[in-house]
Amino acid sequence: MAASAFAHFPFEDAYVTLRYADNLAEGRGYVFNPGEHVLGTSSPLWTLLLALSTWLGADPEVALTAASTASLVALAWLGGLALRKEDMPIASIAFATAVLFGFGRSHESWGMETPLFMALLFGVLALVRCRRIAGAGAVMGLAFLTRHEGALFALAFVPILGRHAAVRFGVSAAVVAAPWWIFAAATFGTLLPHALEAKAGDLGAWEYLCGAWALLPGDWVWSARALRVSGVEVAMRVAVLAFGSVGLWTLWKRRSPLLSLAVGAGLALLGLAIIGPAHGFRWHRWPFHLLLLALCLVGAEASSRGFTSRLRVIPVQASIAAFGLLLLPSTLHRYRSNIEATHEHRSRIEVYDEVIQRIRSAGLSGATLLTPEPGYLAYHTDNPVIDAAGLVSPEVSFGSDQRTPTILGELLQRRPGLIMARVPFHPQGYRVLLDTRFRGRLLVRADLWPDEPGAVAGR
């Protein structure tokens, strides 16, 4: 259901990974623009999986949807299993249902690697419980290659493993990750993605954490505005604090390995706060919210143990599952409608579809394109790209939104053939090729588009 609902709504950033994967599958190397070795994606494993699917003949966007769906199902199953091992049967089915329902607005960032990352972490947890330490370390290495904050989750597991097991765990993880480290160091000269510096410095650590708490209701559910009006937002925060604390205490008393995942999520959130990206990148906080949900469900079931012990668990689980299945189609339809109505979708996908057609019809597919968003537009045009967001272009780095005017001036000196901008932006030496809805504007360098346009040559 999720695949059919969101197949046409992959997130903007997912197309950055898709372009890397497409170039890799076509033999052009691990590059965004052929010939430019910039580490612009933070998920080498996700890129390699998509590249392999494309190389085997799958349509890249179909492969992206299939991988996203499989990751979400795996996360629901492994996360539910983790709670079932805590003797929390109702919490387990509730967690799995919440994941499939798109808890944390996960469907809004469809196509991203985060569900696979979290599924791998729950896989590590399952292997640690079975004392398969070498296997757990290997899967942790895969998690690190999916998102680099996996290193923080690995640290969180060390205290419960013991010295000798921790060494085996670390060595196994390093063996899996080492080939990528060697390749990245040799190819890009760094192990850190270019996007890290591009998104850093917008907020201070305390400002980020306070904002994350204020945004929690909206990060969990779509209807944040309705929650504020009804006052449910306050009750929601109180419930999260209360049940989350009980869940944390319950896991602490049991010395549960699940506590390590919760600690890892907290470390990852602190890492984000130190980096200081804008709050709008809510998918960065999704792992933390997912583990916070698990804590709340553990706390809720532990608090009501006297009541739930008198219930027959299997009928309750079946009721939750049946209720979820009945609501799932309408819920996914509502999510899809919400995505279609967002400014991000309409000002990106709808506008960019117009721009893509205009570039192709004008014969400008070889012109270098300066764009603030190197995802959907760049993937579907195949133009060489100068990325004003600082994600994939060499020697382009924002550091903070405050540098935007400076960076823009520097980029214009490169004289790109095309510029994707906002009205009324119109630098000297460029003509307006297309004004779109939502104040989007495509500009072309005057020498590429004379008064009486003919064939366009060069870049």
C-alpha cells in the first residue's frame, strides 16, 4: 500500500543518491558530475544497493521504491520483535503498526535510507541478544555505511558487551566498513560527506535541542496545527515525558540491550545539535523519535501491567492489527494528499517538471545548471550541475545560511549556462527562459540563447 501511495513522491534528497547510483551503474564512477570526485551522499550502502539494482536492469526509481518498502517492513518486524523480547506484546504490535502508518512522517521523506538504517540497528540488537557478537558487529558496520551516526550507536553498545566482546564487535564492524574507508580516502580525500559542512552552523546546540522539543508533536504526526488548537499538543508532551521516563527506567532495571539503542539515539541527537542544521531537516531526528516511541510504548505497557495482565494478549494484538489494516488505506491516502499539498512538493516537483521539459525542448541538456537543490531536477535533466546548496559540487560550502549572498556571488563568477532561481532574481548577462508557478525562474546565459535562437553548442 505504501509503495503504491508514495512511488511518485520520493524525497528531493533521495534523487542525489539516485544520481550517484546511476552514474556508478553506468560505469562513470562514484560521482554526481562525471569527473568531479565529491562525496555528496552520506549513505554509501544505500547508493551501492540502488546502483546494483540499476546495473541488473531495474528502473532506478522503481528500485528506490522497492528498497524503501522492504526497509520499512523490515523495520516494523525487527522493531516489533525487539519489544516482544521485552515481554511487551501489545507494545510490539503497536510499534510495528505505527511504523507502517508512517510514524514520524517517514513517508514525507520516502526514498531516504533512514528506515534501512534503523532496521539494521534493530538487527544488531537481535544478534547481541543471541550473543552472536561477530555477526552483530558486521551488521553494525553495514549500519555505519548506511548512515555515519551508526558509530554513535556502536559506542552505546560497548558498555553492555564486556571488554572482550566489545573488541570482537568493533573489529567485525571495522572489517565491514574498512573497504569503504580506503576507497573514500583514496577517491575523495575524506571520510566525511560534503553535506556535513553544508548543513552545519545554522543553529547553536541549545537552540537546536529546544527547537527539537518544541517541534516534537509536528515531527510525530501530520496534524500539528490541529494539535495546537485543541491543546492535545501539551498533553502529548506530558505523555511522552511520563511514559518515556517509565520506559527508560523499566529498561534500566532489566539491563536491557534495547537501552543501548535508546542511548545511541540520544547521542545521535546531541551530535545533530553540535552540527547545528536547520530544524527543517526533520528526517535527521527520526531515529531519535522512533526510539522515543519505543520507550513510550514500553512505559505505557509497564504502567498498565496490572490491567493488561488480565487481558488476553493475542486478541488484543489481533484487534490492533485489524484496526490498523482497516485504517491504513485511508491514512496513506491522507498522507499522500498532505504531501501533494505541501509547498515543498508543489514548488519543487511540479515546478521542476516544467523546467525539465523547457530545458529539453530548448536543447540545453549540455549546459551547466546552477541550482539550489541538486536532487529531482538534476537527476531528470542529466545536466552538469553546480550545486548552490553545497552538497555535491567541489569547493562549494555554505557552513551557514548567513553565507548565502557570498556563495551566490562566487558561483555566478563561474558563468553557468542555466540558473534555477526565484523571481525577481535576474543577474546581468542572462535571459529569462521560463517563469514558473510559485515564483520559480529558469535563466539562460545570453550567449547560449540569442534573440533568434538556433542550435545551442557547448556549455
